[in-house]
Amino acid sequence: MGAHNGQYQEDFPVGTIVRIRDRDVLEAFMREWRWHHPLTAEQLRFAGQAAAVKDVSFYHGGDELYELDGIPGTWHEQCLDRTESE
């Protein structure tokens, strides 16, 4: 999606500390998202937690996909925010 930096340019580079958005946002994403890499029910328990970006990849079309250090799953940029210190 590239909301901030454009297509195929990650908004959160490796090492960036991000916060997973709150549970309401994650549940809405689960209901509405119809494409690749859906969130899992297990990922909901990590709502609100902060972690470092471990890896960034892009789905065809430019959607940013993140792996977080110590937190399982693939995360879409819409499910993450910068922490207050960023």
C-alpha cells in the first residue's frame, strides 16, 4: 500500500519499533480484508504490543508485509503504528 513512502517503499524499515494497533482495529481488519495473508485469531492477542521490525516483504501490487521480532505472523502495514518515540 505504501501509505507514507509510496509503493514498494516500506513505511517501517527493519529495526523500527512499531506498535500493533488495538484489538478493535485488528478485528475490523480481519472482517474486511479479503486478499492475501489474512490475520489469524492468534495474532489478536498481540494487540497493543510493541516490537522491532525483523523483516519486510512486498506482495504483488506493493502491499507491505512485516515480520516482527518475537511476535508470530505476518503483519500488514494497516495493523501497525509507529511508537510514540518514533
